[in-house]
Amino acid sequence: SGAARPRLTFLGTGYLGATYAICYAELGYEVLGFDVDEAKIAGLAAGVVPFHEPGLDELLRRNIAAGRLRFSTDYQEAAEFGDVHFICVGTPQRGDGMGADLTYVETAVVNLAQHLSRKALIVGKSTVPVGTAEWIEQLVGKHVAPELGVEVAWSPEFLQEGFAVEDVLRPNRIVVGVKSDWANGLLYSAHKGVFDLAATEDREVPLVITDFATAELVKVAANAFLATKISFINAMAEVCEVAGGDVTQLSRAIGYDPRIGNRFLQAGVGFGGGCLPKDIRAFQARAQELGAGEALRFLHEVDLINLRRRTRVLNLAADLLGRRSGPAGPDLSGARIAVLGATFKPNSDDIRDAPSLAVAGLLLKAGADVRVYDPEGMDNAKKASPDLTYEPTLNDAVRDADLVCVLTEWADFRNADPVALGDLVAGKKVIDGRNCLDPALWTQAGWTYRGMGRP
Ligand code: UGA
């Protein structure tokens, strides 16, 4: 019943926290989203989602209007409001490039704890090094009177950009790390909306109840596995490239074995984004600290394979344009190259660690005149890589190009007409960095086509 439903706060209204706050309001909970960023909170309160995520704007406005969802920059208000406080702040890569920076987590927990005046549950959600939940428990112990009985728990999230609303409302599992029956029961109530929705749709959402360390590890283990799967197929692409095989057919053929599965088995220019690359590095660093560095040494290879895909595009470009490689790499001066895609994947405006932008940077450094276009990521890309040249449309980007590189598999690019584009370019040469084009179609239209790991 509604009465048994705890009130939820989400601290940190970045991508993760805002999505959860909005979706849990949609599930019927009373929700407060908290952030120290006044502008972000003002925007959300006015019904504006500060990032691109399909379906979220509408849910935000609907739930504000329904009175279930509000936003605040006041720790006191958050502390008074919530029965369960989810910590969703960022855990960026540390300055040394490896471990995770927990400054935001610490600030959020300490400030919240100092304002708590009744029993509540603090639940970590951010991706963190294993051991963080125990550390938070100690922090809370230092800042909250023990008689309040404030407890800590862990519940990782698995949402994918572009599918975040679905992933939150209809997750394929819920994982909780708890130490007491009280925490377990309260966290169940805090997720009951998800289980109830599943029941009305004749589905079941598996619930894994475990300890802190396992709950924390589930998240990084899942991302490490996904990254490994992608690098595995990209390693096969490398072998195909020298052996004359076709990795797309190889991937399809091995993917039919359900033990392998065909998802996350697309070879291309590699993985990027705010999670996979950062998480595998932080995971290695943490394992090293714990004395298990050897166990994750393969993740270093996963990273290297992934980064080699970017230089592969550069070398393919030189090859297609008939350029020689000097000791400093290929010289592409005078060549005009269209880079299609700036985001790390389609249906997102996120350009963090995007392979597309990294390749654009390599091409530029090699002397090419690079023209970038992306359907959603231009504003972010211009801020992150101001030295690149951006074009307002797909046609503008490819006009007079000697080479076209498709580096993010947006539908606009997949469905582009090679005949029409052929009339705009200076040279009909295309690198399909995501193996998302039909080689036959492009070849018939007179293009020289190069995919990743394809003959
Ligand atoms: C990833 C995970 O998929 C989520 O489960 C996880 O919750 C999230 O990180 C997180 O830690 O928050 P996301 O970063 O949104 O989600 O992106 P993915 O869809 O996983 O794609 C990552 C990268 O891998 C993209 O650059 C994509 O182009 C690339 N990729 C994906 C491939 O190169 N090949 C594939 O077969 C699949």
C-alpha cells in the first residue's frame, strides 16, 4: 500500500540520480532530488532534463505536476524528507588516471549525516571501489549520534544511456548489499514499485540480497565483463584483418551459441563513455591495492585492444588515401576527412571518452582537415574538443571530403543514401568504424568501403 512506501531522496542529480529520482516518482514514490548545483536543480524543478535521454522529460514534468517529485539544494531539507537516501554523486577518475575519486561521495555523506535527526538508511549507488560501503558506514558513525540508528546499504545500478528509463523501471535484476533485516526490509519497500510493475506485466525481477563487498563488486564485474566481450571481438577483428576473415560473420556465428550470446559482440572502433573505460581502470587499481592485481591484469589488455582500434582507423585512413607513414605516424595533410559521429554511442549526447572524437583528434594531429557532424552531441563536443571543425549537417560534413569516416552508428548515418552522398564528396572512400553500413550498397554506388575486421 502507499502508506508503507518510504520517501526517497537521491543525492546528486547527474545522469544517474536524476534518472532514478524521476523514474521512482513515476513508480509512485514521493521523491526529492538533491544537488549542490543550484542551476541544475532550478532547471530540473522547472521541468528541464539537463542531458539527452529519451522519454525522461515527459516523466519529469508529469511527476512534478503530480506533486510526487521535487528538488532541493538544501541538505537539511533532504535529511528531513527521506527515509532512504540514495547516494548518486559522481566518482570521476582520479588525477593519476587510475583509481576513483571519492570526494563527492564523502561530501554528500558527511553533509547529509550531519543533518539527520531520525533513523534513516543511506544507500550507495555510485560506482565505487570495493570497500567504500564499509568506509561510508564509518563516516556515518563519526557524524551521526549512534542512538539514531542510521544504517548503510549498497544497491548498484546498471542503466545504459539511451535506455535508462526502461532500465530503471524494468531492470533485469536488483542487487542489494545489506547488514540487517531492517535495512533489507526497507530497501525492499524502496524497490517494491519495480516488483509491482513487473507483476502487472507478468514478469519477475530477480532480487539478489548479499553483503556490501559483493554488491559493490557486482557493478564493476558486470562492466568489466562487457568491456572484455567488446575487446574480445575487437581482438578477433585484428586477427581477421591479417587473415582475411570477416569479423561480423564470425561474431554472428559464435553468438548463436547461447553460452556466448550475440549481444555486445560488435567489433568496431571500440568502447567509450563515462563508465566502461573508467571502471576497468579503477577496478584494476583497486585490485592492485588489495593484493589481487594479477587477477585483473587481463583488463589492461582489454584497455589496450580497445585503444588500438582508434589507431587502426587512422592507419586505414592513410592507407585509403595512399599516404605514407613516417616515424611520427601517417601524414594526412591536405586531406579533407568527414567524421560522422561525436558521441560515444548513438541516441545519446554524451561525448565522454568517445572513440569518434578521439579518432577525429588523431586525424587532425596527422594534418587532415577534419569536419565533424553529430545529430545530438555537437554542443558537448564543441566544448570538449574546440580545436576540431564542426559542420551543421551531415551533407555539410561530407561535402568535398576525400574520405568519410562513420564512427558512431546513428540511424541517420546507417540509413544515409550512398548515391546522394557520392555526389557531394571529392573522393568516394568510406571507413565504416562501426560495421553499420551495407558494404554491397556502398560498393555498388561506387565507394571504396573499409569496415573494421572485414576484408
Ligand atoms: C554501460 C553498461 O552497459 C551499463 O550496464 C552500465 O550500467 C553503465 O555502463 C554504467 O556503468 O553506468 P553505457 O556506458 O551507457 O552503459 O554504454 P554501453 O551501451 O555499454 O556502450 C559502451 C560502449 O561500448 C559504447 O561506446 C559502444 O559503442 C561500445 N560497444 C557496445 C561496442 O563497441 N560494441 C558492442 O557490441 C557494444
